[in-house]
Amino acid sequence: MEWRHRHLFDLDDWSREDIETVLRVSDEIGRALESGGKGLPSVKGKTMVNFFLESSTRTRVSFEIAAKLLGIGVINWATASSSMAVKGESLKDTLWTLESMGVDAIVIRSSWVGAPQYLARKLKRVRVINAGDGSHAHPTQALLDIYTLWKTFGGLDRKKVLIAGDIVQSRVARSNIIGFRRMGAEVIISGPRNMVPLQYDFFGVRYEPDLPKAVEEADVIYLLRIQKERWNSNVIPSDYEYHLRFGCTEDLLKRAKPGAVVMHPGPINRGVEIASSVADSDQSLILDQVRSGVLVRAALLYLYLGGEG
Amino acid sequence: MILLKGVKVFNGESLLKGTFDILIEGKRVRSIAPTGSLTIGEGVRVFNLDGKIACPGFIDIHVHLREPGGEWREDIESGALAAAYGGFATVVAMPNTNPPIDSPELVRFVRLSGERVKGARVLPAGSVSKGREGKELTEIFRMVKEGAVLFTEDGSPTVRTDLLRSAMLYTKDLGVRIMEHPEDPYLSESIQINEGRVSTLYGLKGMPPSSELIDVERCIILSKELDAPIHITHVSTKEAIKAIRRAKEEGVKVTCDVTPHHLTLDEGKIPESGFDPVYKVRPPLRTEEDIEALWNAIADGVVDAIATDHAPYHLEEKDLPFEEASFGIASLECAVAVVLDAWRKRERLIPLERLLKLFTSGPSKILPEGYRDLGYLKEGGVANITVIDLDRVSKVDVSSWKSKARLTPWNGLSLRGWPVLAVVEGVVFE
């Protein structure tokens, strides 16, 4: 199978066909797993490094499980005890060291926009997969979200997806806006005006400041956490005030269309952007997203590391 | 004795008609005469410069020479030489060194260091506040006596308005002015790039144009109120240049400079290049609209000078992921070419004389009265001359630079229009 991308930075240069290929392969892997692992593709003799310079639960473990399903060797980069952290070794020396040891892929998460591109500039033989770079992009999240909705609705064409919350700081919002729109959905954004980029027009989305109004139109209600760790000034006065204005409560959900679903990339802050009861309800796809994540990441590793079959 | 033969002459005000020979004796310009009319004795070093343009030695009022405290990036020796090879006869060294140039002793250090090295003449600038802490005024008078030619907190804005106001008043009668790096300190915290299309699409924190505008307007208000001059450096936005234009029309004593990079590079380069930190600079690269506004301001005489804001770094400080890399573009040895090359597209809008003033008489007017002559080329004046060849085409090659910097956004680019010779107090650099 010819996979035309060398690295995975973001979905902006992906065609709809590229996305559909990933959906198809993810689905095949899902079905292979259901039948006890028969027919799972194998990517023999390859090694991948989970190079996580920023905290993560879902993404890192998801990549590790995905890799192991395909027989790929996984190294989990131990950030705190690395020579980089303790002995002043530079990032590029670290990368060249890993490359010389023969790793095939580096899955990188960092708080710096453009870190995956930097890695790709420095490395000749290693594939770089972006697991989230600062507030820029999180393409594997977007792909697993698309897969989840594809399995739920059969497709995204003409669906209305509402993304609500801390959009300015959200790499999930950015990649999902690109991905959902490429698959034919209309995206509406909502949230406090100071959490939405001043010039959101560049995204090609509609902004609806009135969350209940936006909820009424939406097929998908996609919620985002407030990324306090990225803000350096006071943007909302309190979690409670945020919850009152933009929290997805049971009452709010009652105003949605029948069949509307609730999604969240995780981690969730219960009681802030999402009420506990909503997170745990039947309309919530949150755990389906997590399940999809393993399949989609396995599909990507298969495509990027050149498996056959 | 040195003879520059067959040149056109731009004297700081206008391009003279005809071609000339310029005879230099020691540190002075002995004669400027119609070509062939001088009788030359033996032992004169002759440069045949057919059709090239001799100008007053270019002046760059904003360079970072990193000494003391940052010598791995640049020092006064490498910086002065780089400037001369870049076509500059005079540079003003910014004071945000380590320690900062905040005392008469340190001004003297910079001045004496400059006198000991070959290259452009280095004029020291002093900081406005002690330690650049923004609280106490430096001993401005004593520093002026040691040779400081302007005062600035550059690298940062002058945060406390009361300090800025006090400094503007204090320097009013000392013949030196304050240079402001225009930013609102809180709107610019942790920024990486311009706030606009690129910051929206790529999630990098942006500096809004209002940040620059707010400080520019603050400076204009104070300048008006105090009837004191103020110089605004590296103006980068259309909003700020518009405010300066309006203030000048009202007769406010505000002057400004722009950098070669803000005249030629837009923010689109950042995502296009895969977030290459060679484009990371402060103030950040802006939009094409801002670039056009700056060129229009040059055409209308609103811009007083071009200053490079030469910001050299060690490779390891720039060769990092974008957000980790240092801010700054090094350009002394290609700046003139960058500007001349870009001017070509706007030749009809901007007469050459207007452009050349930005390197000569324009910046000389920002310096104290006693340095005014540096902006003019005349008989009897100091032999600071920059000869440019508008048609010469050459590639920018950092590996040949005298500067310690090994990174510049224009590396490898072919540019048209280069300085071919600089004379600094009678010493020639080719």
C-alpha cells in the first residue's frame, strides 16, 4: 500500500481520501481484534519512541498499546531522567542518538508549536508523528474523532459539529476544524469571546456566542477543557462562572436534537466544561473516542511504518 | 592618499549631476571634483568605480554587538568589521548587554573597545535605567560626556511612563534623545509571532498590532506635551506608522526607523518554512499590508532611517524548535543589499535619493548635533564613504561573514544591489 506522507504533522495537507484510508484500516484492525486478533497486520522488526515532553495519559498509552498490537517495539522516553534534563544534552543530540540506534519512528508530544517539523529537519531516517505540538495540532485526535463519528453516523457530510470552549489554546480544536470540514461537516464554534481567536474567520467557521442556541443546531457537541496551564493571564474569573455560561449541563443537553452526541478529547474537568452526569450519559462518546484512539493509532503506525497485507 | 575614480555622488541630500573623482587624504575628504580634473601624484591608491554611487558612509543606529557579556554571539571587534563589510561606516551599539551599558565607565569601555578595532566606528548607546531595571535614571550627563549618543531600554519598552517622561525632559537640553522599542509590556508577554492569520491558524501566541501602537501613541503624547524629541525604533505595523505620520504632520518631534526584515519578510514565511526560527524576531514579522505601509511611509518621507537591529546569536541558540529559539535576525553584511534589491520593485514610487537618505543624513539627524556631518559627503568632511553598485548581483553567503552569526533569513538568496566599498575615516574595506 502506497502511503504518500512521510511524516504526520497535521491534517492540513491531507486529502479526504487520505482520511478515508485511515478510517478503513482502523476498521479492519478493529474487526481483527474482535475476532481474537486473527488477521492483525504485523509490522515486524520496527521500533518506535514515545517522545513525550509534555504530560499525557491517553495519547501515550494509546500509542503504546497500538504499537504492541502490531508487534512494534516501544521505547517510552523517560523525560525527567534523560541526559537532556540532567546533563545539558541538546534536543538535537538526543534525536541523533536515537536515530543512530535505529529507531524507525518518533511519536512526539511537546508544548512547542513546530517541534515535529524541527525533528523532521534534523532526522534523515526516522518518521515523525505529531502527538500534539503546543496549541497547534493534534492530528491523531482529529482522526480518531472522525472515526468515532463515522462509526456512529456513517459519515460526517452535512453534519453540524459544535466545538465549544478554550479554542485559542486548543490543538484539538485546530486539527478537528480542519478534519471535520474536510469530511464535509459544518463547524460552529462557541465559547467566551476571549477564548476564541480574534480573527476566527481564518478557520472558515461560524462563531455562536450563545451556547444554548448552538447546541440546538448541533449533531455533535464537542467540548474542550480550559487549558489553564497555557494561559499566563486571567481569562475567566472562576471555574463556576465558566460552568454557568459554557458548561454542558443536563438541562443544556435536553435542548439538543434527538440523536445528538457529546464528545471530549479528555482529560475532562467534571463540573466545569461538562457535568458529571453528561460525561457518564448514553449520549457521551467519550470512552468510544478512547477505544477508537487505539485503532486509529495502530492504523497510522501501520501506514507510516510500511506494513504489508 | 586614496582616489575613488569615476563615481556618481550622493552627498546626503541629492544625487549630483555628472561623475566625480574623490580624493581622500588621511582621514579627510580632500576633494570632490569632476572626473579626470584632478592631478594625482604618485603613491595614490586608485579605485576605478565606474558608474557606482559614492554616498556618505552609511550609518546604522541600531545594532547589537553583544559585548560585554555575550561574546560567543558577537563582540565589538567582529561586529565593527562586519558592519564595514556590510557597507556601514558608523554603528550605534545597543546597551542591553550584560552588564548593560548603564554607567559612564561602561560607555567608555564600549568607546575605547571600538577605537581599538578595525571596522566601522562604534558609537555607544546607554540604557535609560540603571541595570535596565526600569526604576532609576542612569547618569545620563556623565555618559554623554563619555560618548553615549542615545539612550534606550531596547530589548524592552521603557515600561514606567514616569521614567520615560523624566528621561525625555532630562535629555532635552543634553542634545541626545531617547530611542523607544515600542511594545506594551503586558500585551506582549510570551509572544512568539504577530497576532493575525498565522497565530490564529497555527496556535502560536501573537503580539497584537495594538501593542506597538499603544506605546507609539504614548511616546507621541509625551513628545507633544514636553516638546521633546523621541525616536521610535523598528516600527513594524501599518497602525503605528500611520500614527507617526499623523504626528509628524502636526509637527510633533517624533522620528522613526524600520528594519530590512520588516520591509521584506512577512509572517507567512513562518509556516511555509516549517517554523524555521531564522524568522523569529521581535517585533515579529507582520503582514504584506504592513510591509506595503512601511514602503509607502518611506516614499512619503515619514521614515527617517533604516536600522538593521542586527541581532546575532550563536547557532545553538537559534537551531531549536521555534518556541524555544531566541528572537533576532542578523543582517549587517546583507542588509544594504536586501533593501536595494527590494527597492527595485518600487523604484517608481521612491526616488533613489529618498532611499539613500535613510542610510545617511536621516540617521545622522537622530544622533547628537556634533555627529550630524557623518550623514553628508563633502570636501573637508571626514572620509566616511559607502560606494554602492546598484547592478551587482550576488548571493548572500553567511559562511563568508565577518560577523560571528551564521544564520540569516536571506542566506543563499541572490540579491541585486550591493555596497562594494566602505571607507571609514580613510580606511578602505572592500
